Amino acid sequence: MTPMPEPHIRLATPADEEPLARLDRTTWSTLHAVTPRPEPPYPPLFDERHHPGDFLVAELDGHLAGYVRLAQMIPLPAHAHILTIQGFVVAEEARGRGLGRALIRAAVAEARARGARRLNLRVLGHNTPARKLYEAEGFTVEGVSPDEFLLDGTYVDDISMGRAL
């Protein structure tokens, strides 16, 4: 098997909007999404709340293969030291090869560079692959909202995780 090339991780630019939106749509799954499957006409990915600079994108061989989005969930100075991962996607063909781990590590480094002291996230209880990755990267469970979502007829927990930086 040919080893996967090293990903190039960088901040998104406005030109990344359509490839990111397409990646978001093609990777949609109830494993990680609580919103309905996207249908045309698709809303813009970048808007007043979602800026290109919030996204770290991973490229493999010049193609977008994943992203992680960092956000300040509570826009108050007293909460500025906390960032949240609010979006994390890896293309199907790039899964299981370390790209997700590289994106999470890049998110940790970027959060530190922005002066954050904590990085938080939420993950669905049935998303075992993501939970294992987050735990391996130092995130711990900080709260569980049992049966928070009803997805495909099954109640799913919402798990809050975080780590100090």
C-alpha cells in the first residue's frame, strides 16, 4: 500500500468556500450531524458567523481532504480564553490515515497561538471513532446530556469534552 502523503494544513481562504461546502455535503452523516441532510439550494458556508479564518483546511495532493473549525461560542471578553471546535470533517477516502489527528493537533496549536487557554467540543455519544481520537489527543468528558437528540429513531447522547492548553 502506498503511504499517504503528508497533509498540508492551512487557514482557509474565500476561494475554499465551494470545495469546503461540497466536502461538508458529501460527508454528511447522522454519526456526527444533527441537522437534516443538506438539500439545494445550499446556503453559503461563509457568512457573518463563519469566516474563512475560522477554518483550518487539510490538503492532500492539492485537494481539500478535511477541515476543522474553531469558534468563540460566547462572544464576551470574559470568555475569550476559550475556543470551541465547531465542525470537523475528514473525506471518506482520507479516513484512518492520520489526517483527523493532524487536524486536531493543528487546531490545538492554532488555539494556543490565538491565546486560548481551553479548547472545547461536543460529540455525539455514538460517534466512537471521533471520541477515541479526541481522548487520545487529551480531551476528557466534561458533561453528558442523555438522549439529547433523536436521530433515525434512536436517542443519542450529546457529550461535552474539553482540554486545557
